[in-house]
Amino acid sequence: MDPLTLFGLFAVTAMLVCYALDERSRWFVLAFAASCALGSVYGFLQGAWPFGVVEAIWSLVAMRRWWLVSRRVRNRSSIESAPDESR
């Protein structure tokens, strides 16, 4: 296998693993976004620009999802740490 094929195999395998684990942690969502970006680079490098474009879009979608999940986690932790005003 040439280095480009190995890079593509790594990118797609990372996408699969991170997608399978993304419910466990928001960091897997971020890793999925990064692996989609790697898949996009691979697509452009090997000459399959439609694949590169689609993977770039998936990377942006995953980044937005990570941002939304992170915001939800931050809001939940700030609510839990706030003093109880009902007393």
C-alpha cells in the first residue's frame, strides 16, 4: 500500500470508530469532525474532489454538533453549580 492509501484508510477508520462512540463523549464528536476533515484532505489528494467536498461539509456539520453539545454541557454544569435561590 502506498502512503496515500494508508492515510485514507486511517481517516476512514477513525471516522467509523468516532462515529460509533460519539454518544459516549462530546470529544468523540470533535474527533469525528477532525477525521472527516482528514477524509476530505484524502479525497482531494487522490483526485476525488466530490468526496473531498462532501467530507468537508460533514466536518462542518460535526463541528457544529460538537459546539452545540459542548454548550449544553456547559449550561448544565453552570445550573448545577449555581446556589439554590429557593431557600
